[in-house]
Amino acid sequence: MTSFDPDFNSPREIADFYRRKGLQPIPAKGKRPAVEWKAYQNAPISQEVFEGWYNEKTGTQRSNGDIGTLLGKASGNKLMADLDIYKPGGEAANNWYLGVLAVHNNGLELETWEQVTGGGGRQLFFECPVGWTPPNVTTDIFVDIKGQGGFAVLPPSRHSSGKLYKWREGRSPDDIPIMVAPQWLCEEIERLAREHGGARASGPRTGGNGKYNSASGTYDDWGHRKDGREDYLTRFVWGAACDYRRAEGAFKPTPNEVEAKAKEKYTVYFGIVTSKVDGPPEDKERRLEAEGRGWTEFWAKWRRAIDQWDGKLRDEADKPPPKQEAPDLEADFGAAAEKAKATGDTFERLDIPQIKNLSDPKWLVGGLIIEQALGFVYGPPGCLKTFIALDLALTFATAKPLWWGRAVERGGAVIYISSEGLGDLKFRIKAWEQHRKTVADASPFRLIRQGINFMKAEDVGKLLATVQAVADETKAPIAAVFVDTVSRVLPGSDENLQKDMTVFVAACDAVRQRFGATVVGIHHTSRAGNMRGSTVIPAAGDFIVEVRREPGAAVGSIFAAKIKAGEDGWEQQFKTVTVQLGDIGGHSSLVIDADPGGGAASADAPGSGPAGWPTKDTLRQILAAIAEQWLKKEPWCYSKNSPRSATVNIMKRWRIKRKIVDDILAEWVAHGVVAHDTLDAKRHIQGYRKMMDI
């Protein structure tokens, strides 16, 4: 058998095909191996074992058409990402994957092996980068990662629905090679395991109204545990321990493995529950400990559960899961179609001329911010992002025609939400007025200085009423609402959790849609230099502006990381201006101005580049990073698909367009600034090496 053809090939030929593609074939029964498999999870099976299963005359599985594979070491260190998009709630899996692609891969699909399950789910296979071991985890958002010891059913096995597993057209092992998982995907998988790890059956269940309910406790609208706390801790630990026993089987894990699994499950529990007493997020662990619901009590209950490994825990784990009747979706769809046909209730359909006559996007600031948008301005502490946001807000409120040389299409009322750093706000406004030669006293600018929690429905409702009050009292349309900072309106929540950030975005959308306003969030960077938090935030943004400034520098730049309605990837320089207020106290403050003369790096040094390139400081940072990677023996290289790709890493870290990055590298090679050299001939490690400074 040279190609995959389930209609004509025997089980042996299909198993042999997968074996040659680097997978570990395992006879299947339903969604489980049909043979004892644990002995084969760390290395490929021998020919003797293969013949024992698939010999066409004597093999025990020679007539079994269902087949699967062990992931991890048995299959050359491969993983499978299972997206259960067809299940109720499965849109969370789809949203996670689309968000990851939007942030890291310009929304483009990854070209690797992909199969469609009999139930309609998506399963994508990847080869793991050298040195990285993927988690083997079931999550609460219907994304499962099968890593070391994980099992996946393969085509042409039959699903319980009666349908066959099939390779997606153009994505079978026959069509394309398996893709090595990019570094960013590995990081997102690890984050997924941290944030959502834990079997779905053990977590809280949703009622018909979409809220979490329990006979012995309640949850808020976003799934955080509020009452029945002690009972919930006991049930959570027992459910998690049962899942663990079910996954491991009779073999009892080592004490170290038991503790590691307890910490993994505690992370899930910690993200679900809240303390009885409100307080800052960083104090949550101490408060839970004081209430007897923290790690100490969790660990004690966990050990008591594991002590029953071969007793009650085994008995509970061996119970078959409750049988669920599959909904007759085809009948439901048919009935709904007949009803829509009878009532004429169909969706609007636009032909090409109608599409061409749709209104163009309306810019609030030309080439940067459209009306009724959600966007973010972010950067590290001290980069002056708040000064830039205030400059924008006052420009809208005073109906200035230009902002940094860009046309401002309309002004209007502005609501600025900020509960921090208000001591010198009046000086910032006075300096802005003096520098811009404008008096803003009568402008429709309003400050909200109370703390607002965007995770609480009552706070969001109060905000909507407040915005309406501003519109009524100023008799002006709401141009923009500024949230400074995003972290301040999310007390007690986790910016890395998709479900929390989805609620935040929904709150922003409520403001945006009701008032036709643009919402601008001021946000921080992560340790890696990206925008902090879940991928939900950048995926939801219509525009994302990164503020770049070296600490203490009088100049900096804004980088258009994402402009949904226009061109992005450009960078505009700014400078700081110190304005003396001339008051009795001798106060002064900064104002931010565009810096027309601070654009491209000088071309005096070799490879410093033409106009349109990033600043010279940025180029030096890139060159320093190339040198650092070489010294770490992990040089950045030519390949676009490797986690060491120079182009991809530079694009991601410095938010520079691919074409410009390619031009920079080509120019540097031509001028001898860098060279593509061999670091380790035996291991075939090649990459860029710094040869000179610029």
C-alpha cells in the first residue's frame, strides 16, 4: 500500500501505512485501544507485535477495521489537538483556535495533518519541537490535547454515530507532511492547560439559563463559586481524583506524580472559586487559606482520596459514564427549515451590486481609529501610553481637526474611566491646553474616577446609565470611552482566562453598540513584550497600538500592530514636550507631540536601512537578539516554519511587517552585518550570526 485508500485496503495495509508515516498503529474498539497498550507508549512496536495483531492469516486484529495511534514518544513525539466544535458549548473550542490563529498567524490555518471525526470534530496533528513535551489534558472548553500516552482514533474507524473518521481533503498524510508545532502554539497549549485543564465532568455544570447552578451552592454569571464552598471543595477533589484514577488505571502513580497532579488540579480549582471576603487578586491565596479552602485543605483532601486508589476511588472510576441520547439534529434542522419557509423568516441576502453600495468604514482618526470600534493602546510602564490616550481624548472632546497630522473626522463627548494616578491629572490637562492653545473647560469631557468592575453586571449597567447621562447633559454624541487601565476594571478576575476576557469584551461591546462610540482600552505588556492576557483581547480589537519608548527617553513611537479597516505595520515617532504652567506652585507637565523628524533610522551605518524601516534603536535591538540567540546555541534561521525562524520571531517581537523584516535581513547579509553560518554541523544547526555593529 503506497497511499491511503480505505475502500480497497485491508486493516493490515492501513496499519502499515500509518506505521510508515511515523505513527504507532494500535487496534481500536470505540474510542479506546482494543489491546493492552501501556507497554508500547514509549517506543514503536516491533515487527513481531505488529504481525501478532495484523498478520492477515493469524493476527488477532486482522479483521478489525478500527484503528488508532498512541501519541508522544511512540509516534516520534507527536501530539493531536482535538477541537470538539460539534458539541453543545463547542463554540468555545472554535473561538480558542480562531483566536490563537488571529493573534499569531494572521488568521491563517496551519497546514498539517487534520481529520474530521465521525461526530464532526476537528483533530489536528503536529510534531513536537525538540525538547518540548506537550501536556496530555482534557479542558473545560472542549479542546483536548493528546500528548505522551494519549490515544487518538484514526480513519477509517467508525464513530459511535455510524459515520467514519476521515482525513480532511488535502490534509492527509498522503497529501502533506506533518507540521512541527510553532513555538507560539506550544506556548498557547501550555497556557490552555494551565487555564482550563481538568476533565469537564469534574467541573461545575451549566443550567439551562447559562448560569452555573448546584443544589448546594451558586455561581455568579461568570462561573465563579460563591456559596456551598466547603461542599464544593470536597466534590471537586473527589471528581478530579476519579478522573485521575480513570486515566491511570490500576497502576498507582508515584508520590511525586500524585503531588504534581494535585497542583495541576488546584490551579483549575483556584481559578473557579472566590473568597468570602473581597480583596485584591494577589491576596486571594491567603484569604482562601484563612477560610480553610486553600492549598492546605485541598492537598489534605487529595491525599485522602488517593489513599483509596484501590478501593472506593477504583469503584467510582470503573462506573460507566451516564448514557446520553444523541439529539436528532437532522430532524430538528428540518423542522426549523420548514417553519422558516412557512413564515418567510430568512436571512438578508446581498448581491454583488448591493455589496458594492455598502457604506465605507467611517474613520474617527484617519488611518488609525474607525467609529464604533474597540481598540487598545498598550505598552510597558513609563512608556507614556496614558499621556497619548489623554491627548486623543481631549482632541475628540475639543473637536480638533487633526491629531498628529491625521484627520479627525468628528468630535463628541468623551468619558475617561481612571481610578489611578489622578493627582497630577489637572496639571496634564492644563499643560495640554497651554500647548495646544485651547481651553477645554466647556468641552464634553467627563472623568469617572470610581472603581468599576466590568465583570459585574450591575457595574456595567450603571456605566451604561452614566454614559447616557453624559449624552443627555452635554447634548453631544458619545465619541469615545477610554478605559485606563484594563486591569483596573477587572478586580478579582484573571486576564489570562478566556472566559473572563470574553466577559470584558462583551461589556465594552455593550457600550460601543448602544452609543455608537469607540472604546479604547489602555493596557500593559506581558513579560514577553506582548499585550498582556488572553488572546481574546487582541482578537476582539479593531485596532491595536503599541507604545514604544526607552525608559527616560524624550522620544518614542507608536506602532500600528493591527488596523482592521486599513493598513497596519507602520510606526510613527513622537517626542515629549515639557510645559511650565507658570502657576505659584511652579508646576509643569508633559505633552506628547508627533515628531516628523524622528522617522526612519539613519543610513550612515551599514544596514541601518531606508525610510519605512524601524528606528535605529529598534534595529540594534534586533541585531542584539540575533547575537544572543547564536550564543544560546539556538540561532534564528531562514526557515519560515521553524520555531527558530528569524522572520517570524522578529515580526512577533517587534511587530514589523514580513516584507520589511525580509528586506532588513537581506540588506544586512548583503552588507556583512549578519551572515548565515553553521553552528553545529553534526546536528545540522544553522542560523544568523552577527558579524558587525550598526
